[in-house]
Amino acid sequence: MKKFNLFALLMLTSLALFLASAQPKIKAEPVDRQTQSQLQDYLKSHHINGVMLVNGKGSKAVTITNRETTNKREIVTANQLFPIASLQKIMTGTAIYQLKQQKQLTWDTSLHRYFPQVDGSDDITIRELMNHTSGLVNNDRPPFPLKGEKQQVAYMLKHLRNNHVHTWDYQDVDYEMLAAIISKQTHLSYNAYIHKTFTKPLHLHQIKDFSEVKQKEVSQPMDFAVDWHRVTITTSSDFGAGNLFMSPNNYWKFVYNDVLSNPKMIPAFYQQAKNQEVAYFGGVYFDGDIIRANGSIPGYNCCFVANYKTKRMIMLFSNNIDYLTLKSASDDILHNYMDE
């Protein structure tokens, strides 16, 4: 009887595992032609020079383009490098999550373990860096582009300060610190780790560090007050929070495959975000089943809004709008085109 019960238990366990593995992966429904046409009209009526990416078949994106310029150097395309700014934070957050899953660190791991020289580091955790409640502040910019990770980290450590107030404060330095932690924990440069973990497995061929990017590879901002020197200074000092340039299509591929297709990560982030003053964690804001993020540097603005349960997603990349217009567009996408 005992042998029979054991056999039955093993059979039931095997059946359960088979059924779990046989569950079809959820794929987003392609965005219909009518909605694509409405989004095209939105770009035109708001005079947004850029591209929107929406769900096509499977994991692929459909590109919606609007041109407010005849200058070829200012046209934004889905396969051209674009400074993703703070949209990079979800890459850094995903890398930290993976290290946590590998038990190399926890949400409660202290910053003191990696950077004891930072004032109050023993009172700052990975969790607080991930949700911008660390108390760290740094709004300085260097006069010239920083060269290499060593110089980037040194500049960050020299110019940051700790206000010892653990309330919400959106600061790039939190994710710069997380990028430096990734490097220390893995004994790889941050960029090398991103390449190994995301770029290579997903075959992302349109992603570069700011230092590798030539001006002609990027659509130029339509704001004549923004020059390339300013762009490189900004991206060089946003280590882990905006130093990467990616094509919109490559960024879509990353979010769809490594964020929306991870059944555990975003729910884990939501558990950390839901009781916070601002529902933010790991590089994204939460609004019910929606995750969203904005990226902005002088001359360039981008965002994405996605339902992490249905995988419906819309991305926007533009080089002629300001940050307030970007936020308004992100809200319009959420309320008018995400079935929310």
C-alpha cells in the first residue's frame, strides 16, 4: 500500500509539472489597424516628430512614424540609436533582481557592503535604492564627458550627498549606485554585465554605450539649443541610469522578452512598490496592472506604457518635445489606448 501511495504521489506530481510546463505563454493581441490609425493621428495632431511602437504578431512590434521635419538628420527611426535615458533604469533593476534570484544579494543588503565610504551607507539598502528612498542626492554635471566606469563612479562618489531623509525623491544617483553595485558584485564592468546578460542572449545589435556612439548614428534633436557635447555630458554622467543608446526596436525586444515575459519579476516589484508613498520600484511606476516609465535628456524624450498581464504595450521616442509634453503623451496613451 505504501509503495502504491508513493507511486500515485509521484504520478500526480509529474502530471502537475507537465500541465504547468504545457501552459501556453501569453502573447499580446496585435494592435488593430483602427488603433494604429488613431495613434498616427495623435502624433500628427500633437506635432510629435518620432515613432511609436505597438504590438504586432507575437513578440514583434509595429512601428508608427510621424515626421515634422524634412531634414534627414532629424528623422527618428525604429532601427536607429536613441538615448534611452531613464528607460535604462528597468535594465539596471532587472539585473539587480537577477542577482537577488541568484542569492548574491537581497533587498535588505546594505550599501555599506559595497561602498562603506558613503556617508550613512549602513542605513541604506538595495530596496531603498530601487525605490528612490535612499536619501542620496546628486544633481551635478561634469564640464566634459566622463571617460570609463572608473571615472563615472569616482565622479558620483565625489559629488553625491546624503540628506538622511528616507522619503520618495527621484534621483538618478540611486541607479548609478545600483550599477556600481552590479559591477562590484559580479566583478565585471556594468556595461559588460549588461552585454552578457541581455545584449547577447537577445541578439540586440543596436545598443551602445555613449562613448561608442558617433553623432551621425543618432537622429539629431530639433531643438537647436541642444548640441552633441551636452548630450554626451548628460549620458556619460547617468551611469546605469542613461548611459546607453538603443534602437527603439531593440528596447522593445528587451522589455517584451526580459520584463513582460518574466512571470515573477514584475509581481515581485509590485509587492515592494504597493505600500510606498509613490508606487515605483526597479525602474517602473505601477498603476494597477500597468507599468510605465519615462526617459528624458536635453533634446530627447521617450516612454513606455505596458500591461504586464496582457503584454499590451506602447512606446514613444521623440526628438522634438519637452518633458511636460512627454508626460502628457504618456497619460494619454494610458487612458485612451491601453483599455484602462
